Amino acid sequence: MQLIEQVVELSAALQVERAAGRRVGLVPTMGALHAGHQSLIERAASECDLVAVTVFVNPLQFDEIGDLAAYPRTLAADVAMADAAGASVVFAPPVAEMYPGHPAPPATTVHVAGLTDRLEGSSRPGHFDGVATVVTKLLAMAGPCRAYFGEKDFQQLGVVRQLVRDLCLPVEVVGCATVREPDGLALSSRNSRLSPDERRAATVLHRALQAGAASVDAGERRAGQVRAAMASELGREPLVTVDYAEVVDPRSLEPVDEIVGEVRLLLAAAVGPVRLIDNLAAVRPAAGDVPAGRADDDTVADAERIGV
Ligand code: AMP
């Protein structure tokens, strides 16, 4: 396991690997690694000859200075976990290495239009410019053939796919399923900042997604009803303040009115001082597959049962 801090050193080390015909996999992270990150590294190790994990708390993607300051930093444990999961390189650069001149903003940044206008983009101004810029830089430095990202950050995954397409970057983006705690809470580095009460309350995010998905799976076609089902579930938890609970097209991330086929349920909420996001796929069965006796009128009764 090599721990690298300098950009030139990373590029040189991985250039040697590529020249020897080895497939490089890249797993970008902000550290405080947990089993979700571990699953990405293990998948990369199973599909590539060499895995580089990046650990960089990217100041450009934080819209709140307090959130950046409070972000957990656990490099020694991260290196051990990356090593155990099959990584060969951990790249953990200082901020000045990634952004010479910081805190002055870099002259060149990457903006992905459209996809970033909504959801996290509107709640966190500048966030996705920071993500797109750092991911583009990391891909340029490492030159991987595959880069691994979690569906946990579903909009981010869409933004990365879009920038790779638009900039013709020679890398395959691999999306990986969300790893959850046994009670459904999606693993997140931010979970460590939850108090015991907040940690218990945070499980409502997954329950809300499940309530929304259950109504879609049962044939609900009105996205408004599904949003209401999620909001109602979230409303049961006084420690939780909802930012958004949305039903969107899984590719464009545009809000949907009428559900046909697959949608993505996305939500963001503050649990005490910690902002969490989560999402789930849901598929409305084709008309002929909706269970007998479940006409559209039934969905009103369904929504009532769910608690709208
Ligand atoms: P982060 O360190 O939070 O920036 O995350 C680094 C990568 O790990 C991103 O691609 C995330 O989507 C992914 N990730 C974070 N949490 C999870 C999780 N619970 N399951 C799967 N992937 C995750």
C-alpha cells in the first residue's frame, strides 16, 4: 500500500501501471471510510488490476464553512480500511496540492448545466461545481479505466456520468448500490455526528422511501400522492426537518407528475444539525400487472393507509 500526497507522484505511479497493461480503478472519497466505501473499493478490486482510493475533503463542494470544519478526518484508519479492501494506492493530497492559491477560487472550474439546477443543486449553491471540478481533476491525474461512485449520492452519480460524456473522458463510470445499516439507514460519514436520539430518528428517511416505493409498486401513478406519502412518514419525526422529498425521472432527474415505469425517489432532510440524503428506485407495474381490484381509486385509500 502506497500513501501518496503529491499529484506528480500519483500520475507517475499510475502511468507505470497503465504502461504495463494494468487496468487502474479509481474510488474517489472524502475519507472517514465506512462499509459503503469499502464496497466500492472491493468492487473495483474485483474488476481492475490496481485500485487507487482518493481521500480528499474537497473544500470547493462545501456550501457551509461549519460543515467543512466538522467533516470527520480519519486518515490512518482510512488507509488501513482501503488496504484491507484491496486498494494499492491511497492518494491524500493537502488542499494546496489540489488547489494552488486556495482559498482564492481556481481559475478553471467545471459546471454541468441542467442536472445541477434542482434538488442538491438548488439546496447547496456551488456544490456540484465543486464536485464536478474535483472529479475531473482526479480523473485527469489518475487516468483510470474505471471510476466507482455510489448510488447513495444519486444526483452526483448523474452529474459525473454527464461530465464524462460531455468532456469525452476515457473512463467508464460504475454506479454501486447503497450500503445500509440493518435498520435501513444509509451509511454516511456524517452519521458519526448524530447523537443517539438523532441516530434513531434518522431511520425515518429509509422508512419514508419505502413508503413511497410501496405505493409506486402497488400501482400509484400520481407522483403527488407518493411525495405526500414520503412527507407524511418524515413528518412523524420531530427531530427531522425535510428539505425535499421528490419523485423524479431516473435519468433526467426532472420531477415527474405521472408515474410510468421506473422513477427515483430522492430525499434530503436535516436530522438535528446533520443534513442527510437518501434515495430509492421504484417501478410502477405496467397496467396489466397492477394487482386485480387496484384501480386508480384504490390509490386514495392506499395513501390514507400510509398516513397522507
Ligand atoms: P463520500 O466520501 O461521502 O464523498 O463518498 C465517496 C463515494 O462513496 C461516493 O461515490 C459515494 O456515493 C459513495 N458512498 C457513500 N456512502 C455510501 C453508501 N452507504 N453505500 C455505497 N456507496 C456510498
